[in-house]
Amino acid sequence: MKNTETKKLSMNELLPIMLDEFKHGRKFRMITNGTSMLPLIGSGCDTVVLKKPPEGRLRKYDIPLYRRSDGSFVLHRIVRLDRSGYIMCGDNQTVLEKGITDGNILAVTDSVIKSNGRIYHLHGLKYRMYCIGISAYRPIRRILSKIKHFIIG
């Protein structure tokens, strides 16, 4: 009988394993937790394939795994670059996070494997069109969120 029991590890426990994989030229797969990147990445069901960050600056629409100054780990999209670093936002969020630098970046998402097995590679025209659409929708989402809070309380 095959043991299918899984153990949930914290990011602090996964980090050395991930970095070791990168050191050996391999990618690292991880099931995500959280709703900030919906609809692209679902919590607890979708897998991200991470790779070592490239030399130099990342690009707009890359999805890096980074560590905030408070120690928390985040997987969000780069929506803009400025002189001080990256401006990030989750696809399901409206607030921009500034001040993320290359020193915060631990990995970059290469692809997303949905729970149904479909693989989404994060490059090409279809992906770019998705990014443009999700970025354009952010201001509308902000307005809808304010209306919702006004009605519900």
C-alpha cells in the first residue's frame, strides 16, 4: 500500500530545499497558499514551477517569489519597475506594493500547473494579453470593492 500522507512545510523549511534545487540547475514545484493571485493561481490546489532568478533585473509581468522585510514570503506580479525596485500587486488585489528590490527576490515563476493538469507557461502573446487585461481591471476592482464595502458595511 502506497503512503499518500503529505506533510505541509513552511516556507522557511522549503527555502533551503528550493535553493539547493536551483544550485543544481533544477526547477522547484510548490503548491500555493493564498488568494491574492486568483484567478491565475488558486490556493491549495495549483502548483507553481519556480526557477532561479536570472541575472539582472526582472521584467514587467514576471511573478517572483520574494521575501518582505517582515520575513513573510509573497508571490505577486511585477506591475511596474522604478529606480528603487519593483512595484508588485497580486492579480486579486488592488493595493500596489513598492520598494521590492532584487535583494528580496528568491525565485521567479516559470509556469503554473492548474489542479486539472493544464500547464500555463508565463511567456508568449496569450500570457501578455492576460497580464494587460488583469492590470487594466485593477482600477475597476478597486471601485467595485468600495461599493461592496459601502453596501455590506
